Amino acid sequence: MRVLPEGRLSYGIQLPVQSQSTMFAEPWEARAGPADLVEIARAADRLGFAYIAVCDHVAIPRRLAAAMGTVWYDPVATLAYLAAATERVRLLSHVAVAALRHPLLTAKQYATLDRLSGGRLILGVGAGHVREEFEALGVDFAARGALLDETIDALKAALGPEEFPAFRGERFAFAGLGQAPRPAQVPRPPLWVGGSSAAAVRRAAERGDGWLPQGDPRDRLPGQIARLRELRERAARRDPGCAEPAEIGAIAEPLYVGAPGWEVGRRTLTGRPDRLAESLRAYAAMGVDQIQVRFRCRGRAELIDQMAAFAAEVAPHLDD
């Protein structure tokens, strides 16, 4: 179920403001709000970004709040809000902690989002990592991997073309229950699986339409991609739904187009657009279909300027 153009390295962006972990948020985001999100989403829409992404946490325990922050916008509400302000760009949950919710509830929310947006949803799901979040919602944290596997299977049924979907697993079972509106995308919205553990790679290969690695460094990606493709080929022998290759993503290093006049950090890729494009083309050579980019910036205006410079001067050379 491919949604990205073949033979091209697409690029998308995890939106700022909506999640404010100290590990990646810029200082200006603490003062920002909905108006900033809308303008950045509109910029991504007109500049050719493949998707805008929003992350998911229900509640952050006090022990993690200093590092993770407590600002995590709800992905369904945020993407629906931004769908009304955009026209083309895809809407990605990167990632929804799907095991925290019953799949019928998740299907209702995301099917509605897909219908309202005219078929722009990409449902990204992951296992989650915050134990207290699961415990507060009465979900078994230790069983989250197996729970996510079944949730994905149930979501494929619930988001499919049938108004009265049917599914029976160990934890979830439903039949004879109608849900409408149905998603705009047929047979269903694409489902990408996030995570870089061995279990996550296996899950993406056997159940996903795409893979969203969680920050794998460049030297680790080729091995991960080779493993995913091997598992995908095995899965295709049992499940025709896995016959199509999974769309493979990567999170690129932080970027700054041009010569920054301020300290952007040693890991940030900076310099001339042609140099940046040359560096990023290495992802395509590994077999990556889309890169998620993040720009160092000191405010909304500088971020949009960086996005525009990337789209005009770097992106045209990603496929040279």
C-alpha cells in the first residue's frame, strides 16, 4: 500500500510545539501555540513536504517530566485541526501508542480524520515506553508488544472497506457493529510501524505498510533495512498482504541550510544546499524511501525560512 512516489526520496517533518521533550524541542517552542502550528503546517503543505507528524503521550509521570516535558498535544485532535488548514500534505501519527486504546475506538477516531481530510491519513503506531501511562489506563505494560500486534490486526479490519467489520483475537473480538463514516482511502489508510528494536522491525515487516525507525544512526540502518526486507519476504509467503515492499523511513540529522550565525550543535548538518543534498542522498542509497527532517531554528520565522530553503535548494537534488 504505497503512498509515496516511487524512485524519489520524499521528506516530511515532525511538527514542533506539539511535543516538547527537552531532547529535541527548541527554546522558542515553550512560548508557541496553535497559531504557530497552523503556519508551519501551511508552509509544509505549500513547500512539498510529504507529511506533517504529531506524536502521542497521554500523561507523563513526574519521574520523566524533566526530560520529556508534559506538553504532548493529542494527535487526533491536532491533525484534525491542521487538516482544516491544509490541502495536500499527509497527516501522520508518529507514533500513536495504539495499545493504550481499544482498536474500535482508534478506528473511529482515525477513520473520521481520514474522511475529514479527504484521505490524507497515515496511521503510525508504536509500542510505547512509559510504564505509568499504561498502568494508569489499566493496560498491561509487560504485554504491550503482543497487544500491539493484535491491535494492528484488529485495526486493519476495522479501518477496511466493511461498514460492519469483523475480527476475533485473544484480546479483542467484534462483529455486527457498524462504524461510519468509513475512511476515504480504500481499501484502508496506510499503517506504518514505528520502533527500532528487533520486535519493532519484525512487526513492521510482518504487519506494516511502512517502517518508522526511531533515530537509528546511519551506520546501523543498512543492517536494519536488510533484516526488515528478509522478514518481509518470509511474511509474503504466508500473507499476500506483505507482497508489496514496506515503505522505509529514517530520521535525518538536524539540518541548517546555509552557514548558521549561531551555535547549532556538532551533529547538525550545515552548509551549501548541494552539500546537504549529497549527504542526504546516502539515505536513498541505503533503500530509504522518506526522511524525516528537523531544522535548527530560533523561532517560527526562521523555521519556515529553513523549510523554504530546503524545498527550493536541497530537495530538487535529493534524487540526482
